[in-house]
Amino acid sequence: MTVALKINGAAKAVEAGLSDTLLTVLRDQCLLTAAKRGCNQGVCGACTVLVDGRPQRACLTLAANCEGATITTLEGLKRDPTMMRLQKTFASLGAVQCGFCTPGILISAHWLLARNPAPAIDEIRAGLSGNLCRCTGYRKIIDAVAAAGRTAAEAGA
Amino acid sequence: MRVEGSFVVSAPRERVFAEITNPALMASCIPGCEAIEVVDPKTYRARILIEVGPIKARFNLVVEVTAEEPPARVLSVTRGEEGTRASVISANSELRLEPTAEGATTVHYLSEVSVTGRLGKFGLGVMKKKAEALGAKFAETFRGKIEVAAVP
Amino acid sequence: MSVPGFHRPATVEEAAKLLACTEGARCLAGGATLVAMMNASLAEPKAIVSLAGIGELSGISVLAGGGLRIGAMTRHRETAEDARLTGTLAVLRDAARQIANPPVRNMGTIGGSIAFADPAADYPPALVAAGAEIEIASASGRRRVAAEAFFVDWYTTALGPGELVSAVLLPPPRPGAGLHKKLARVSGDFAIVSVALSLARQPSGVAARIAIGGCGPKPLHIAEVDAMLTARLGDADTARSAGERLAAASDPVDDVRASADYRRLVIPRLVAAAVAEARTALEAK
């Protein structure tokens, strides 16, 4: 019951049954715990990771179906310049309270900025519409994404 | 959720009452009924398979007749589960038979049903539609059996 | 690689054979519905036939004759971004754009969505308004069914055992406009009520096709209502009557999103708003 996965640039063989999701395998076997199990129904977004470069719900992805796919979690974007900028603005602008939603939001925000480097507020809202936050009321999250977009433009990135 | 309906059977009330309280006949009329067992004169066990789209649920039910007023009324209480208690169901039901002017019988059924567990999560809305569809199918099958048998 | 029960065939025919011959097998498209149901213990498939490896099923292509073929595994994101879904086909693109949210639109597929036939989903009424056909594959070949005939009952389609959706087929886009107007609790949620409207420019005026979602076991479409709107699209009374006709024919549920009564109240209002918006879009061209 071994599945060969590509996670954060490295090959990793995991044990998976028919119903094991990518989320379970990432957290329990790979110990990559940034992705969180919020609703396990694909609604909350806390489990969002990149599959072949695009945000997807790890809780709705069967591990067995991931052979050949390139999976990137938040841990794999530690040295990514856009991600580092986002983490800086999130921290400095108070966009993190309990932090449970944060990894999923950062993945969605990262993809938004990759496609739209200086997004308008309504574009940020649309881009993050798949991530729920119970703490912040979203205002500071949106400000932080906007600021990360702006600093990139200023740095001529 | 409240499931209710009525249908007319071309047969006198006494006969309809006798048949509608006959477990063997009921087993053959209830859509999805796989088995009925008489535990005692007031208690039945039933296994009913209900499918909505891709979801299949096999209900194990115990029906207790709490009041019988021939030929007019039956009250019963149903309790059960499906999927090894993945869902739990309970219902209070009333069956009323009224004679029509033409010597036929109107059967009224009314159930207050509560479903908790995994099927409750799925969305009671469509379950009620399904229950109504099953009620209509039951009526059609029951009528078919009673009315045919009445023809000498 | 071997996960017992997991299959990843390379062709549609292989997939159909596996479905027909493997007890308790279910197709896996995007996973947005099936895996969610598995997580909630509402589905416990003994075998899974993943369609991810079948090249034929992905992407949108133009057919000889100008019609479009949307492979069953095409993700909502792709459908929402395809500029060829314009004019009379714009309704479909508008529907795709409003499904869920960006990550789910990266996963969910048109084939998977219509095969589940959620009565409150966005594609079913949009496909009826766009005049689509559904291509169904089995081990013995392919067949086509009009979208309207594909959706049969609550969560029930025309798919038989061993059959899967292989593509959605659309007529060539013609000059016109269309929109999918959806009332939902939050953006991206399933519809409380949805109105899918497609307008085609004719020499004599405009031909309308309208379908209602979220208000019955399958999309609600009445040819006479299309005719009413086609005859007098600009008349507010006609739009209101059309909406009332549809509301009277609807069969909505009471559920957590809204009551049946509320849905019946909303239908005429949403129809009127959709007609006004679509007319404005048409005049702007």
C-alpha cells in the first residue's frame, strides 16, 4: 500500500489505504503539519496546499491519486521571496491571531500574487474567498496581502 | 420532518384496515422493504433499504403499535438506525381510514420523523422528498394488490 | 504502486470496463464531492476508478462545425476562463465562475459535478439554458443525451451501471448574451435559487432560453416560458409572469439554506432581475 509522492521537491514513499487523504498523509507520515484539518469537507480552506502549482484541498485529495503530482506545502515555500514577504506583512500588520487558518490563507495568497502581483482589494477578497478565518474578521489579512503586493512592486520584483 | 399524504383505495374500510395491519402484505408494498418479522402482536422488526442518488442506507427498524382503533386508526412508534448507528431514526406515525361516499376508503398517513447522524447531515430537505416519493409508491403498490384481489 | 482497490486507467473504455466489472466501484473525478462524502462516511466505495490519467477527458476543444467539446475532467477554473464560451454559451462560463472558490475550482470537474446532479448545483440549469448535450461512455461505446434528459430525479441521472460522463457537447456559440444569476447565503455556496438565461440574437429579435436551479429534483425548464420571453423580452409584466409560471411549476425543498415557500417567492424576482441584466448586457454589445 505504498504510494510514491513528490513533496516539497523530495521523493517520499507513504503508506496509504483507499480512503486516506493527502492531508492525513502529510500530517501523520510526513510530519508536515502546516496544513490543518478544519472541516474535512473542503469548505474551510485550512488544508489548502499546492498541487502542480495550484491551490487545492488536501482533505479532498486521495493520497493514492497523487502519484506523479508535485505537492508543495507551506514548509516548502520557506525560502520563496513572495512567501517571505507575505509572512512579514502578516506578522507586522496583525493578520494572525490563533493561526489555524494562516497556512491555508498564505497558500491562497501566494497563488493570487503569483498571478496578480498588485491586486485590488476586491481581487484579494475573491482570491481568499476559499479560506475561512474565525478570529480576525479578515480586514488585517486583506491589508497584509495588499501590503505584500505593494512591497513587491516597490522592490521592482 | 413531517411526512404526510393520502390516497384512495377502492375497497371497504374494514378490508383496508385488515390488510394495512397485515405485516406480510405490508412487507411487499413498502418500497425497499427487505424483511419484516413479527415479534409480538404489537411489535414488528423491519429492514428497509433506501437509496438517494449514490447514497444507500439500510434501516433496521422496530415498529411498536401503540393504539389500534379498528377500522379507523392506528398509532405507532418507530425507532431504528442505519450503518451501525451511523444514523438514528425515530418516528411517531398515525394512520387514519375514512370511508368515502362511493364505498371506497381514503387512507391518511402522517409521520413526524427525526433523523440524526450522518444522514441528518446530508440534508433533510431531499429526504422528505424521498419519503414522499416512497409514500406514493407504497400507495400505488398497496392499491394494486387490494383492488386486484377484490375482483372475483 | 499498489493501493488495493485503486485503479487509474489510461482510457475511457478501460474505465468503463472497470466500473462495470468491479463490485462497489465509484469513479473519482475531482474528488470535491466523492472524497467529501467518504470523509463523512456517506460513501464507502470498495474500489475507486480514478479518471485523472485519461488524456481524452481533459480540456475544451472546438469541433468541426464550430461546436465545443468540454472533456468531463475539465476543471471549473478552466471552464470559467475560456473565452470561447461567449454569446449564447456565456451562461455556462458565468455558472462555472460562481462555483465554490478558487481552490475548489482547481479541483472540481464538470463531469463529476453533473454525474452527482446536486439539485442546487450551478451547471445543470446552465447546461439546459445553453442547449448542451451530455456524452456518456460505456464499454460498448458512446451515446448522447440532451442535458434536459440527463438530469432525471433528485441526485439521479440517466447514467446506467458501468457508464460515465465523457464530455459535455455544446452547439456553436452564436451572437447573444447570457448569465447565471444565483442567490446564495455566501458567495460560492450552493444556490438557494439560480436562474440560467441564454439570449440569442435573431433577425426578428431575441430568442430566450431560461432554466431554474435549486428548486426541484432537476433544472426547471418550460418551453412555453421560453416562448413568452422570446416574444416580449423587454416587457416587465411578461418577465414577471414568466417567473410566476416557473414558480408555480417548481418543487423546492425545505432545507437549511431556505424554506420551499421562500424559494417560490424568490423565483419571479430573480427571473425579473436576470432578464433585466441580460438585456442590458445584450444592448451594450
